Amino acid sequence: MNLSQLQAALQELDTTPTRSLGQNFLHDQNLAAWTVDQLEIQRGDQWLEIGPGLGSLTEVARQRSPHGTLIEKDDRLIPYLRTHFRELTVVHGDASRFDVRDLFPAGPVKVFGNLPYYVSSQILFNFTGDATPVSGMIFTIQRELAERLAANPDSENYGAATVLIGRRWQIRLLRTLPPTVFLPVPKVESSVVSLTLRPGGELPDCDGARFNQLVKLGFSQRRKQLGKLLAPALPQWKEAAGQLGISPTARAEDLSIEQWCQLSDWSAEGPRPHQGQDVHGEIFDIVDADDQVIGQKSRQDAHSQKLRHRAVHIFLFNAKGEVYLQRRSRWKDVAPLLWDSSAAGHVNAGQDYDQTAPRELQEELGVTAALTLVKLIGASPETGHEFVALYEGIHEGPFQLPATEIECGEWFSPSLLDRWIGCRPGDFAPGFMACWKVWKDQRP
């Protein structure tokens, strides 16, 4: 959409861009095509545009793939978008409050948009959480914010947003746009930034909630030393700094994202690097078809030989009726990076289900809760040849997630979960799928 077409569309709608909504419509067709092309949208890809306005970027994207969703806050533009882009889903809403979880059934989603300056940070934080179905993003934002996001340590622009978003996402400043390519012409320059998920293992594993807590404390007063700011959450600052090679007088902007990850994973025993899952050291009871113990084998043997053994799965629900799911760590020997029950684990040799369930809840989520047995599920290929005792309980969080066990976690409504399973069953660990079916049969 060029400038004359944009002006004609606004005249047809008898409207003008609204300053309170931060509306600056792109009218350079070449820039629109270039921006969308940075995401390399293929014919079958799912995509989402934030703040489409009159559709300059939308027109390019729908030519690449018809599987698009538009989020537009301005109610004056909704009829126009639904008329001109009938094959797309148009959502009337605020992207900073959009429930990103709703995108999971669609699978990996590519996101782009010309973001309103006044709400860009809120939108970015909403779409860059630990549990996200988003695979990549291209945004046009105010140049000042773009330079902050892409900043390096020890620079004036390096701040909390740089670190919080940068733990999961690689951020690149692609180009700066002149104000004249927008209508109305803004008083500041804009920049196009790309955000791509970091490869697993590029940065040290750590609990995301712990990381966010420390970073926010550390940057709460930039000129103060970290020892004072982190004291409420990390009273052993000097010991941690000494073991991690950080100056005891360091300030927040002195630490790289990697060092913030290391600090978040630090314990009184020192750094906790990943050692790999001990598949030989764990010993399980091997059972017969009636769940009676007939011997013991290592984890490796039990899995590789498909021997019957025991496990527990736990579903935790909150007051909203949502169930908490964890995404398994990439280090897992079975079903890495798949979504699983709130907590789950094997019954070790000599123990029973009721002993194991609270232990797994404490080890994996760092909490205790009253648990009720839902059902004992028979061993089958779907359960990994495990007899599974399925428990349920109530808890509101927050949880402490061991980084070498759990990638991330999130709450999901049962209805959303059912839609997701129907669209993408391969996103889930088989054991969870078997347990979820049983739970639904028992708790219709």
C-alpha cells in the first residue's frame, strides 16, 4: 500500500491516525515486502501480525501464507480488515494483553508488526515469555528501544530489558527507517529488529523465575552495587561472586547475560553445571503384569529392554481450573522438549507410589501439596511400559524449576489443552497423553 492508496483508504473510512494509539502507518511498499521477507514465511506457516492498521504488511504476508491472524486494537479498522482480508482471522484486542497460550494449537507461529511506540515494551515481554509457541519475530519499534534491546554489557543502553529478553532470544538490529516512510511522520526514528530463539545450550541453564527475580532486583537502581540490591534474594553474594569470577563491587550492567544465568543457578555448593541424566545409577523395581516386584534393573536397562516398572504422574490445578504442565528438558533420555504432567517420575527400588509422589513434587516444582490418587494406570507401550499412579492436587505456584529437569512450565485450561492435543499431539510426552485421557474419564 503506497501513500496515495493509504490516504484514499483513510478518506474512505472517514478517519485519521490516532496519536493515543500510536498509529504511524507504513506506506513504503518495498520496505513492507522486505520486512515480511525477513521471517521467510512459507506457504504452510502460521503467522500473526500485531497492529496491522490498514494492511501494508498484511498484504505481503498473506501472499506468502494464508494462515494468518491479525490483532488490531482500533475498533474503527476492524470492519475494513475483515472485509479486505476475509481468509485471515481478525482479533479485536490489545496485543500487550493477548493470551499467547491461545497460539499453541496452531504450532510454531511467526510474529511481526509495526508496534506502537508507547506500548512496545509491554508487547515484547508478552510475546517473549519462557513458554511460547512463537518461533521468530520481526518488529518495527522506536530506535531508542531497539538499541537497548541489542546493547552489550558496560554500555549505557544495556539494561533489564536487554537481559530479560536476551536470555531466550537473540536480538539483532537490522536497519533504521527514516520517519518519512510513515503516515503521519513520527518525530523519532524507527528500527527493525529480529528476535530468534536461542539454540539450546547456548547459555547456561537456569530457573527462569529465579533469573527474572535477580535481574529485576539488580537493575532496580543502576548506580548501586549488586551486593546491596541482591541481598534479599542472594545473601551469599560475596561467596557467589568469588566462585563465579565476578567483582564483588560489580553493578548490574557489568554482568553479561551468561553471568546472570550462572548467578541465577548458583547455590551454596557452587555452580551447578549440567552433568547429564544418570541412566545407569537409578535402580527401579521390575514388576510383572500384576504389578508385583520380580527384580531390579537400572533405568537404562528398564527402558531399553522395555521392562515393566513403576512411575507417578501428578496434575496440579489452580483456582481457575487450569492445569500446570512442564516442558521436559532437552537433556532427558525420554521425550526431550515435549510437554508433560505437572510433575512425574519413577518409583525407585524399594519405594511405593505414595512415597514417590510428594518427593517428585518437591524435587521438580519445589512445593508440597495434598495429593489424591485418581487411578492406577496399567503398563502399556503408551505409558512406556510403566504402571502409573496418577495423582491430582491444588496449588497456585510459584514453582522452582530445576533447569536440568524442566525447560519451562505454564498453566493451561483443559479446553485449550484439548484443542492443542487435537491439533498437535506430537507436542506431548506419550505418558502424559495416557494420563490426561484417564483423568478426563475420571473427572468429566
